[in-house]
Amino acid sequence: MSDTSHGAGLVSRIVAEHRRTLVALGMTFVVGVLTYVLVVYPLAQRVANIEERDRAAERGLAAAQAELAQVSGTLTGKAKASSELATFYKDVLPQDLTGARRLTYLRLARLAREANLDYERSSYVPTVDTDSTLTRLGIQMVLSGTYGNIRTFIYDLETAPEFVVIDNIQLSEGGGDTGSLVVSLQLSTYYRGTPAS
């Protein structure tokens, strides 16, 4: 018990001798705590809020830039598509029925001759679609020859620069014992304008 009372007496003696210093230290501690609570902590919260707003603004900016890039890409793609479509109409498609007939009749006959096929007959029928600015020229062709020659003709037709679409192919045996086949082709090409009467 004497050690406890001796320790308490020692503490009270130190407090009494250094009262001013301890009071000054206590006041400094209280001022430090109050400064932290009233000044530093609110400023730290404000800085954290500002940093969060900055991050949100950066995310918003990145999203806006991505959207702008997408819209710019769409506009550029649309302009490019319009330009390519105009080029297609001007340079690839025939301008009228006469041009379409000339382009396909001569070209198809030449391709058939080069593929060693017999050109039996053909017919051309223009069809106007009311929902389109293009007129379809339907072509019915009948050719005869060997299977290999027919394949060559179809390949040459599909790789030709002229815009001709193969709509249907019907293959049948030719007459006689020659091993000849008859191919009936339904083809289409398109041109701008109205068909001639």
C-alpha cells in the first residue's frame, strides 16, 4: 500500500511542480484536437469530395469523348457510304435501259463464247419497283455445253466488273448422246431511270 501512496504522492508532486508546463501542454493538446476537428477534418473531407468530383468529371469527359468519336465515326461512315453509293450509281450501274442491254447482251454472249458454250436464246424484261429509284432488267438466258464449261461461264460472270446478279440457275440434260447440259439462267442488272416503252 505504501508503494501506491508513494506513487500517487510522486505524481501529485510532479503535477504541482510542473503545473504551468502541464497546463500549457494540455491547452496545446486541446487546441490541436479542436483544430483537427474544426479545421483539418472538414478540409480533408472537402478535398476528398473535390477529388471524387474530379474523378467523376474525368469519367464524364471520357464518356463524352467516346460518344463524340462514335458520332464522328458514324458521320464519316455515312458520308463515305454516300460517296461510294454515288460512285456505284455513276460508274458501275448502266445509266439507262439501252446501256443495260448493251452491257449485258454483248458481255454475256462473249462470256458464253469464251467458255465454249452454245448461246441458244435470251430475253430481257425491265421491271420498275415503285419503292426504288432503280429499274431491274431481268435477263433469261439458255446456254448448252459441258458441266466444266458452265462452271467456267458462271465463275467468269461472277468475277466480271459488270454488275450482274445471278438470281436462279436450272440445269438439265441436253438432247442426244453428247453429254451436253442445258443451263437456264435468270439474271438481273439494275439501272437508274424508267424503262423504255
